[in-house]
Amino acid sequence: MLEIRTYPLGPIQTNCYFVLNDEGECLVIDPGEEGDRIITEIEQLEVRPLAILLTHAHFDHIGAVDRVRNYFDIPVHIHEAEREWLGNPDLNGSSRYPGLPLVENQGANYFLEDGELQIGSFQLEARHTPGHSPGSVSFIFKEAEIAVVGDTLFKGSIGRTDLPGGDTATLLQSIHDKLLSLDDDFLIYPGHGPSTTPGEEKYSNPFLNGF
């Protein structure tokens, strides 16, 4: 049985997720800021982190990557399309916001493709869901009916597409093919805000009505 914990972090309150299993293992998804808080929470839970998974590499999702990676000595997974973004403030967007620190991480350890992943006792699927960014990925935990989708789909909204590499038509196609195809009662956990379900978004999301 899986448990998911949500931690809104940083100035944009980006959702960082811990996925926990019965074996005491943990996956950290999108450690966007507040690395020391993430470390403290993991230690208080007395779980063993196995990896950092990134839905994409915008600065608000990656700000604490190296702090957490180096502390626990765990690998980072990201899509190949954003290979260079972790260490490049112009690509990850941190250079566009005066007053915020530049985000410059080391490179990822592994590059994601569509398909099944086995990390420790976790079985999950990585689905490439571009549109918000070229390397956006959603992580599907089929048995638990959980999907962590980054900034692809939100409760009542969709990801913005006015940033470099964004494209509205591509985003809508990703949502339709990769997320709305999940069972209606899957729990979808977005990069910001509350969770939702495919069923709810099919019938109430104004950006998807009629798509």
C-alpha cells in the first residue's frame, strides 16, 4: 500500500511529494525549495529515500535538488529533453525573476523515457506529457491509482504554455491521451494546488470541455 504526502514549498508553494511504501522506502518528487525542511521531514518519518523524480525542471520544482540529493546520496531522474535545464538558470527560468536565487544544480543521474520503472519496491510508469515544458513527465502508480503530474493539469485548469518550449496544442493532447485516459477515480496530484481526478476534470474543467 502506498501513501502520498504533500508539502507546498517555496515562494510559489510548489507541491513536493513523498511517496511512501510499506517497506519504509520513499520517493521524493519535485523538491522545489526548503531542502532542510525536506531532510527533516524524511528523518522524522524514519523512511529511506531512494530517488528524486522530477516532473520537469522549472526552477520552482528543482530548487532543493542538490541539497537533498547530496545529503542522502540518491540519484535524480529527469526527462532527456530537459537534460541541460538543472544547471542552466536561463532554461529553468530562475534568471527571469530578480530577487530570487539562481538555480544551478548538477546534472541528473538518469534520463526518463516512456515506460515502466522499478525503484526499490516501487513499481510505476513514467509518461512523457509535454506541453507545459518539453520534458514534462507524469508518474503513474497504477495499483494505488495515483498520478503525480507536475504542471500539466490542475484542478479546474491546465499548465501555462507561454514559457520556453511550451505549446498549448501539445499540452492538450498530452492531457487527453496520457491523463484523461486513466480511470475516472484516479487521484491526480498536480504541481500546485489541490488534487483532482480525471472524471472531475472531464466534466468541469473549462479548458478541456469539448476537447
